[in-house]
Amino acid sequence: MRIRTAAAALGITLAGAAFATIAGAGSASAITPLSDPGHGIYLVVLFDQGDTVALNNSPIPGVLDQLAPDGRTTMLIDPASRLPRDDNNVYATVPDVVSEAARQHGEFGFGWYDPNVNWGNPVRVIQVLP
């Protein structure tokens, strides 16, 4: 239990650092943090188009990839995405998802959820393309 608590604390700390780093990148930053534990949303950070580009140009996607374990991450990828996938799986890393969103002027989100409301997974990666 201590390992889970420490991992959760580390994840929240890194998300906060990511938020602070990217938010400080510009005065008109549009990063939206969300939290609603009553609905199983522990922490979600949504990046607009400009912040997705800034995020892509940082080491943070690689760190987020380490926090998104294989088989325990729900990836909600835009239907227009060219990332490899089949009916039930996306075969891409977090940096791949961020990079594609940045190149196509899209948006990115990353969050920690109650697995009971996130298809059995604690992590969700979100990509929206224009």
C-alpha cells in the first residue's frame, strides 16, 4: 500500500510540475486541470493547441509515458489519428500521441481516474484533432 501511495504522490507531483512548467511558458496559457473525486476523476490536465506544442517540445511526455503502464491505460484517440490501432488497442506511446496532436494542431489530455469509471484502468490519455 505504501508503494501505491508513494507512486500516486509522485504522479500528482509530476503532473503539478508539468502544469507549472507549461503554464509558465506563456501568459495566455490554456491548460485546464480538472478534479472530481465523487465521479472518479482524481486529476486530469487538458492542454490546448499551443500548450500541446509546448508540451511536445519538452521531456514531460516521456515522463508521462512512464506513468502510463501498458495494459492499465485507456487511450481515447481521435478517429482521424494515424496512430496504429485495432478495435480495442492503440499501439503508441504517450510521446507518440502528444507528437501527433502537436503536428496536427490538436489537443492532449492526461489523467488519473478511479478504475471503476475508466474501463478498469487508472490512467487515461486523450487526444483531440481538429
